[in-house]
Amino acid sequence: MQVKIAKDYAEMSRLAADLVCRLLESKPDAVLGLATGSTPIGLYEELVRRHKAGLDFSRVTTFNLDEYYGLDPNHPESYNYFMWEHLFSKINIPREQVNIPNGAAADPEEECQRYEAKIAAAGGIDLQILGIGHNAHIGFNEPGTPFGSTTSLVKLTPETIKANARFFEKEEDVPREAISMGIKSIMQSRSIILLANGEGKAEAVAAAIQGPVTEEVPASVLQLHPNCTFILDEAAAKKLNR
């Protein structure tokens, strides 16, 4: 595991964009795993800027980590909407190469199996982008999720519902379930970048990097990955033993 500490959010986003660019230069048809939330927005802005300077996404395939279950893809708080708003509509990626779990699927179990099969058919994920929750969740894999889990319908914890309420009119509007890549699905990626910024993430980051590997700290499993890079700002790195 590598740990890179940036001076601020902007530098964190640039360092992550550098790694994405390096991959696309060596493998223009790379498969990217993408995350939502406020943390990766700076990375996506940087990738859009680099696309305008010539970075090509025409052969890239993407798979998103998760999606709220019960939200239509066009709902303004869906992760599908988020990704088109912040990235896909601003780069030259063909729509058919974008993959996001269908939160409106009639049969969520079937949708989970379809999604796993599609990742496998694409040859697996070359680079997975992750954020980290205050409780050290990755994707929507909450504490206690088995490390052997694959894409599944998961129940969100009260803590996660409360954290995500800021994106909705009221807390009651936050979906209670989501379709999420499992921990095993994430760990099968050939490389991983986890982004974290802000003092609020410092405890989760320290537990993930320097604590024991335990299902109660989902991100701690990344200690076992052969090619994982944490990119943190100073505030998120505050509780690391350095």
C-alpha cells in the first residue's frame, strides 16, 4: 500500500488525475471503476480539463461502484445523474461504454448478477477509484460486510443515511437501500486509488491504513491489495503515525 499526502484537496485531485492519465496513456481501452460523492468531484474536474487538452476517453469503459435502489436513473440525486453531470457529459466516452447499476431494476438480485457478469466480460477493472465513509465503508459496504461479498443489494446504516441527507430535501427522502459492488468485487481490481480529504475522515483513514484488517473496518481490507494507493490531504492524514 502506498500513501501519498497532498497539501490540499486540489493537489489530491491532481495526483489522482496523474495516475488515471498514466493508465490511459499506456492502455487507451482501460476499464475504470468510478465513485460518487463530494470527494472525487475535483478528480473529475481535472480529468475534464485534461480531456479538453487532448486526453481521449473514446475507448474507455467505466463501471460505477454503486447506486441507490429505488431511484430512477434520471432522479437528480441518483448516482447516474451525478456521473453525467460531473464527468460523462463533458468527455468523449460513448454512452454504451458507461455502466452504472440500475437502481430502478424490478429484480435487484438479477441486476446484481448482471452487473458482476458485465464486469467479468469487460476483462475486470484496471483502476478502481474509491472514497471512504466516516465509518470506513467503501462503496456501500458497511461495517460487518463479509470480505467475500460481490455486487449485492445492501441496507444503509443510519449513519450513512444521515451523512447523505445533505444531498436531499430531508432525511426521510434518502433511500434505505443501494446496489453496491462487494468487497471481493473491489479487491479484484488490478489497481485501486482511495481518495480522502478533510479532518472528518482522519479517524477512518487511520483505522484503514494502520489498524487491524477486520470486517468492522471495511477499508482495512485494502492493506491486502497488491496495488493500492491512498491519496490524502493533510487534514485526512492527521491521525496517521508518521
